[in-house]
Amino acid sequence: MSLALVYTRAKLGINAPLVSIEVHLSNGLPGIHMVGLPETAVKESKDRVRSAIINSHFEFPARRITVNLAPADLPKEGSRFDIAIAIAILAASDQLPRDQLQNYEFIGELALSGDIRPVDAILPAALACADHNKQLIIANNNAPEAALVSNLSILPARHLLEISAHFHQRQSLKPWANQSTTQSAGSQPGKELDNELNEVIGQCHAKRALEIAATGGHNLLFYGPPGTGKTMLASRLPGILPTLTNEQALEVAAIYSVAGKGLRPHIWSRPFRAPHHTASAAALVGGGSKPSPGEISLAHQGVLFLDELPEFSRRVLEVLREPMESGEIMISRVAAQSRYPANFQLIAAMNPCPCGFLGSQRCNCTPDQINRYRSKISGPLLDRIDLQVQVSKIENRELLNQRARVKAESNQQIQQRISAARERQINRQGKINNQLSSLELKTICPLNGEQQTLMDSAINRFALSTRGFYRVLRVARSIADLESRETVATEDYQEALSYRITSESRQAN
């Protein structure tokens, strides 16, 4: 029978839908005819496959070859189908036994010589393959990434002849041994930055806000003159955040795989992305003719740091508003629609005025210039930032104190305290505080009479929005968790309000 069926995986966002490669040999003019919505790179595979088969000393069928990529309504892109097409042609022409093919999935690009080259988005395919209890044959260079999936049989190959020898039972492909690369990467979480928070001199108020933000996953804005440590503080946040769980690490790794970035050096540490202020909206949220992840998705389960916030285009900043609420981004194009997770923690930094020295003799900014500078950040975006902290100039005595750093806590000590606080949140509500809904907050953060009076006064005096009100409750809950309190105390609400009042007053001025 001149018909063969081989399985592979397509690339669709962070998903990898199953694709069946059906090859039929029939009488007619020799040639390969592809159907099933193949794009240009897939259509070009017929030339790569033909040369690879011939150069591997197989016989290329001199018949009409019909290749169907099913399902027919799913767009196929990239060179990831090369191996599957070649194997299907060899099986249809009786050069490979086809009785065991249904137990395997094939992903990889073919060189003209028959060598197998790696492709991107291998991790989502590996996860889907493991769910269907199949064995995965891929390029040798893709194996370390696919090995993150623990319950998957991976058979790496370097050449088409190795796959042929495996199915002819002459020399079996050796399963990829789950080496200790991922364990060693996760054993030193956060060490790729290797920045200790105690390296930041002074700024106790800002450090406290950073710790609260890390506890509940809250968004944070630092503002103050240049050289006060805003960027330095933000870069220290990943070092005190709890490490990723296995499920989270796989989800983040899948996004990086789809983006073609391969394995991160430390897969259990939180991502930290810091795009330049010249970044476009598509670079930030993702997009392009073939939708790909943007910076907010690459920062999923981690930190997105926007330095010099007002220098970003206002149009670019506005696209952050929806993902900050929903934790995902949907990119729609004519050919396809892709959803990418974007549950990131926004940390931003800005100067108080264009020159940065507002209130000092060095500042020559006019009120109009200051207003234009601040108006680049819209009210709705600023309202979504839970903590807004002023970072002041460091006092001389703190700057000259050589013993301060020695006495300060290490990242590991702070991380342990934050991890314990997050564990309380997970045990209590199954999520971190920043993800609590308004309905859940009524149960988790009930207000007594004194606290109701406090919040009523704050709403009236500082014009807190409804969103701002609930964000104050979430921050207060995080402060209580950080202090190991079961109930939220009045001083917790007062401290949480202090981080909102600063910004409300600044806006009013």
C-alpha cells in the first residue's frame, strides 16, 4: 500500500496541536504536491526533503506524491515538519517499516545532507507529546529543552539514516538520559543577577516597599532624582522573589521556547525583562505578521521593569492596561489568533521632572514642562500601580557608613520571609494577594468600624477610585502576611494608604 501516516506537532501560540502527515504515492507526473494550508517555509520543505532523501542514499519515488497536512484548516508554518514528511515518504515507498510509526512523533528540520537541525517551540510540543504517551524523535540539540518534561521518552537523532536504522532495528536510537542540567540550573535560583539588596545604601522606605511588592506580587513605581538607586532597587527584586514552581517553570520555559530563545540559564528563577524606552507596542505586548510573544509574556511569572517610564511612548504604555488586569494578551491577525500568558509584576522608575532635580537649584524646568512630562503617564495606568514610592537623595552619613551593608539582611533571608508569607496566601486563598477579586477581598479583608472610617476619609480626601480602594486592601493584606498576622490591622491599612496617598497628592499638585 502506497499510503503512510506520520504524526508531528504544529506551533500555535504556546500550544502544539497534533498534525497528521499523510503521504500517498500515485501514478502521474513525478512531483510533490502539498495541501493543508502550508506556508512558504513548509512548501519549500519538498526541496529539502528530496535532497535529504537522495543524499542519505535512499530512493526518491519517481511518482506523484501527495502530502496532506491535517487538519486542513490549521495554518502550518516553519521547517518543523521536514522529518515527518521525509519519514512518511520513505514509509509510503516501502523503504521504512510503517507498523510502529503510530507510536512516535517527529519534529525537526532537514539539511540537504540529511542532517537534522533543531527548531524552536520544542517544549510545548514535548509537553503535548507526553500527554498522548508517544515517543518523540527530534534533533539532538533540541533534546536538553525537551528533557524538562519528565515523563517523556526522547529519542534524539543527528541524521535521517539514524532514524532509518532505528526502525529497521539495526541500531536503536538511544533515549536521552535526563541529565542534571535542569537541576543544576535550578539549584542556584536567581544567581544570574547575583545582586544583593543590601548593596543598596540606605533607602529603607523603598526597600520596605519592594519587600511588600514581592510578598503580594504588587506593581510598584519608584520616583525621585537621578542617582538615588531606583534602577538598582528594581534589579534586586528577582533575587528576593520566591523561586518558580515546576509548573510555572515549564510555562515560562514554553514561552521562551516559542520565542526562539531556548533554555534560560536558571529555569526556576523569576524572569526579569527590562526593555528600552524606544520599544514599540508590538515589541512590548507581542505581535507581528506571525504573532510572537512580547516582553510582557517573556516576563510572565516574573518582573517587567520599565526604567524612565515617561520616556516611553504614551501609546505604548496604554497597551499594558488590559494585560495588567487579565494576566494574558490575545494577539489577533487575519491568518491566526494567539493567546500568550502575561502575568507579570510591573516595576517602573521615573524622575520627578524632565531634568530630574525638581526642588533643587539645579532644576530649570517650567511648570508646563513638568506637567507635559507627567501627563505621558495616564491616570488609568497609574491607578493600576499599587505602590508608588518616592526615592530621595541619600544622606551623606549613610553614604559614608561602611558597616551598614555588613549588618543588612541577605537576599536569602528576605526571600525566606517572603516565601513564608506567600505560602500563607496560597494556603488561605489558593493565589497570591494581587490576584484577589473584589468579592474575595470582602471575606479576606473585612473592615471594622475604625478601619471603615479610615478608608472613608481616604477615599474622600484623596479621591481614591474603586480600583484604588481594592488595591489598598490587597497591599494591606500583604503587609499583614509579611508580619505573620491572621487579620489585617489598622496600621496595615495606614501603611498601604501611605503608598497611594503619595501619588494622589503628587497628581493633585
